[in-house]
Amino acid sequence: MTNVLTNTLKNRQYVFAARPEDEATAGCFGQVETVLPALKPGQILCRNLWLSVDPYLRLKMHDRESYTPPLQIGEAIPGNSVAQVVTSADPAFEAGDMVAISGGWQEYAVVRAAHAKRVDPALSRPQSWLGALGMTGFTAYGGLLSIGQPKAGETVVVSAAAGAVGSLVGQIARQLGCRVVGIAGGPEKCARVVADFGFDACVDYRAEGFAGALAAACPKGVDVYFENVGGKVAAAVMPLLNMFARIPVCGLISQYDGQSGTDPKALEEFMRWVLVRRLTLRGFIVYDLYQNHPEFTDTMAGWLRSGAIREEFNLHSGFDQVVPAFLGMLKGAGFGKTLVQIAEPV
Amino acid sequence: MTNVLTNTLKNRQYVFAARPEDEATAGCFGQVETVLPALKPGQILCRNLWLSVDPYLRLKMHDRESYTPPLQIGEAIPGNSVAQVVTSADPAFEAGDMVAISGGWQEYAVVRAAHAKRVDPALSRPQSWLGALGMTGFTAYGGLLSIGQPKAGETVVVSAAAGAVGSLVGQIARQLGCRVVGIAGGPEKCARVVADFGFDACVDYRAEGFAGALAAACPKGVDVYFENVGGKVAAAVMPLLNMFARIPVCGLISQYDGQSGTDPKALEEFMRWVLVRRLTLRGFIVYDLYQNHPEFTDTMAGWLRSGAIREEFNLHSGFDQVVPAFLGMLKGAGFGKTLVQIAEPV
């Protein structure tokens, strides 16, 4: 069941080269060439086709506790991928099968077949397993439904509305009958959030008068604030929150690069809102919520097929584009889910 | 059914005289003498015996939104009381009955009979309707059970542990099989929290090395933090919180008087904990939770009768002592629930 190929394939792989002082830079990453281990029974050798770059990786670059352990210098960069099976040492898969795996930022990956998910072309295109049908989509769906608990007619505000998770959160909330207001950076992005994703409104956090514009877009206040950003964006939402509002805390991307714009009273003011408005705030990551939503894949695939929910990919090409794609995504470049295609399916 | 007495009784009443700049002072309150209105059908005239002074009143003294409207200058000071019916214009009560009412800081009160709760001497002493069986007790019970959701073997940390709500929270958590760690001000109070209320430990937030002592008292981390205080006490608890910890936000007494000790990064650091530890934080007031716990009065009365839960009153005497009792309570003076007895039952 082992395969001669595994000893001859060159595998380029990104590793963690240096911890960032402040902003993450290209110098934080290095490339090495590895020799792939021989396949053991139950494993599959996969060729990565599309790599996902995700904000949570930035959290792992700090040398401090996060929801996953910090990256160590020299460690291979993890990440989800859609890949094609090259050789299989497990009866569940054969060469040519498309799979969604934790493939890492590398050309090839050896993974346990039990950890690979079959990509079903009847449900959607393969990239969707890194988008609406993958971790990104479930983060939006599970966080919004389990924690946000939106009801028809309520107002849902989504930060990073042009991003991978945010764009889906807003579209799901629209399906549930909510008024949906996005927050994004720049007039062009905001216009596209409304035009392409069907948000009721989208407010530019970089514009003068942002807080006032946000308030005007939420005439009935805010019942759910899906938090992807933190910082001054969150501060503008806070006074608009209605009694018993819910805040799924999914990410804090404005803080990841060490930026700060808060004043000394910010925490006290925030806690005061929690108390007087009886807010519920809950941090989560995607793994916390899977068990709540066995219907997820069918529901989301149905929305994709019917066109009720639209996926946008910010697609880069080539193995050398992985790091620039990641750094750009952290700065809010692009629209939708950022992917890097590093090989063609065969 | 009206009563001549109501037109002849002198009623001394506290009113809101001046909004505090910073700390609340005696000058914020004034006394007036009112003439009681004639009883309408369905009303009862009550003589207040014990007045409750509560932290939430401090929130109402700010000129900004809270969970109840701000007090207006000249407005009568509200508050719960245990009182005795003087005359009744409702068949549900007769003269001499003991009732728990929203009687306000005054000698007499005319209230709707439908809003009065009969004090049942078979359950506990009358003062308990302002303590363990009243709003105070339900705040502890409902907040801990509905939001804290402690499980046997978990660690529950309670701030303001020597206070009215905190002392009950800890004792209830002990009944549920938790390790209970209090936080209070000064070695004497801490010793009493352990000796009188049976906490497993109590840490002095005024002492050098507070954060380290708290960590040492919580070797398995913290699963529930019942928040009464905010500020530096909360900051010391935060890094100890376990994954999926719950934080019922009941009060923020350290902030009410305009104190502040936070640094500019405090909110960001806090939100980071919410995310990486997947915390749930929920602000509440007592009215939010009554419907969840119809068993409350029977359960708590049983605990009081069996001695499983002990009530302590910080009892003051005399109508002129109401304001000093309130101001002292805000500063953490006394032990247990602060009450002022202003008349004897007849």
C-alpha cells in the first residue's frame, strides 16, 4: 500500500521563520523543501490545489496563549486546503478523489483518511469547501444561529462585512428575515456589500461621521452584533445595542496586528453597557458549535444552489502568492474569501 | 374604604436633591414632609419598618441611561421595604398584615395591593424578604443558576463576597457542590466570609499580592465569575478564567462612584480573553430571570430553615440613618445585607 512517489516528490512548505514585533510581514515566513514520509495504512497522500488563508493564523503568531497553541519557530504553517488524492493507503479514497483537509501551506500533504472530507461536486464547486461549506461558512452560520439567535425583523450588524465570514453572516441573516447592516472599509467595498451580498446597508468605517452613519442605518437599534473586528468599530456599535442584544465574538482582527485606539475608560464603559443593556457576549470558535447544527451542510448547499447565498472568492494564483495573500487579507484587501490556487486538478 | 388617617399622617420622605459630581454624598439627598393621598380602592396604606438600601440606586443617580431611568431632582427615592398595613382598601389585606413592597425611602407608602407580597412568617423572619427571599436573594440565585450554570466540582469566584448578593451567591454555589472563592476588602471581612458563610477561601483585594493570592486560591482556574465589582478586581480574575467560563454581570460597584483604574489596553485585553477562552458574559437584572425559577422561594426558605444558608444583616436604626447606611454600603462598610429599621412592628 505504500507508494514510491512519496520518496521522490519534492514538497515545498511554508514555515514560521520569525515572530512579528508588531505587524506581520513577509519576513515572518520561510520556505523549506521536505521529503514526504512513506504512507502508512489509513493515510492518503494529497496534492493541495487551493489553500485557505485565515485570520486565526495571525493569533497563532503571538507568543502567548490563544485558542490554539502559539506557532513555534520552524513549525510548518497550518491551514485548510482542497486537495486531490495522489495515492491512498485507505479503502475510503482512491487516486483522483477531491478532498477537504488540513493540508497546511505546502504542495503535498500526508493526512489520515479519517480526517479527510470528501468533496461532493453535486453540492457545490470544490472551493466552497474552503468557503461557504467549510470552516468559514460554519463559523458564520453556527455563530449567528447559536449565539446571535436572530429573529425575523431584528437588526443584525456585521463587521468585516466584505470578508469571508462577514459576507456570509449578513446573507444568512437576510434569509432569516432580519435587517442587515454591514460595516466595511471604503466606499467601493460598501457598495459591493449591498449590491453583491444583498445587505440592506453598509457603512464605511474609514469615513468621517462613521458613528452617525451607522446609527442612521440602524433606526431600530441593533439586536445582534457579529464581532469580527473589535476596536473603534465595536465602540461605534456599542451605544446602538438594544436591550438583550447578543454579540457573538468571532474575531478581533483590528487587534491582531497590535493596533490600538481605545481610551482608558473603554473597558468600564463597555461593561456598563453589558450591565444596563443586559447584553450577552460570547466568544467562540467554529469547533464549539458543530454539534448544534447537523443540518448545516444541506442548508448551506441549498442556499448556494438556489442563489440565495452568494460566495465571492478573492483568488490568488501560485505558491509564491500565499504569504502576500495572507498579509493582504489581514489588511482588508480584496472582497470575499481569500484563497490561493497552487495547482490545477487533474 | 378611605381612611381619615391618610390625611393627618405626617410622612417624612427622602428626595433626590443634587446629582453627584463624583462620589455620592449626603448632600445628594434631602428630606421633605408629604401629605398622604386618600386611599383608592385596591390600595393599601403601609408603614415602612425596614428599608433596603441597594447599589442599583447609585446607577440611577447618574444623568444617563441605565436599566432604569435616571432619578430627577426632587423625585422621591425608591427602594424596597418590609412594612405593616395600616389601612386597607383591598380585600386581600387587613390592618396589621406584614408585606414586602416598593415602599421607598419614607415612613409611609400607599401602594396597590396587587403589588404587595405577603410576608409569610412560617418561611422566615420578615427581614428575609429584603434579603435571601427578596430581590437580593433572587439576584444571587437567578444570576448564578441561569447565567453562571455552575456544575459540581467547578470553581466559582464571587466579588463583593461579604456583601448582600455575593454572600448568598457563594453559599448557593457551595450547596451545588462547587469550590467557592470570595473576594472582599480587608482581612477581617475575608475571615468572616470563610467562617460565617462557609466559602472555601476568601482573598483580600486590598492586600499586596492580591492577584497571586487569588490564583493560588483557584488551582483549577475559574469556571464562573459572579461579577459585582468591575475594575481591578475583575482584571485579576480574567486571566484565571477557564475555557467556556461564564460571567454573570450583576453589578460594577467599583465604577459607580466614578472611580477608574484601567489602562488604555484594558478593553482589548478583555476582548482577547473573551475570544480565546470562549467566555460567555451576560448582564442581567433580577427581573430578567424570575420566570426561570418558580422554585426559588421554596428552595431558599428551605436552605434558610435548615441552616444551609445563612443571612447576615448590617442593620442600622432610625430614619436619619438611611443615607449614611447607603453611603457606607457603597464603600463596602459592613457585612451582609444593609437594612435600616425605621419603626417597630405593632
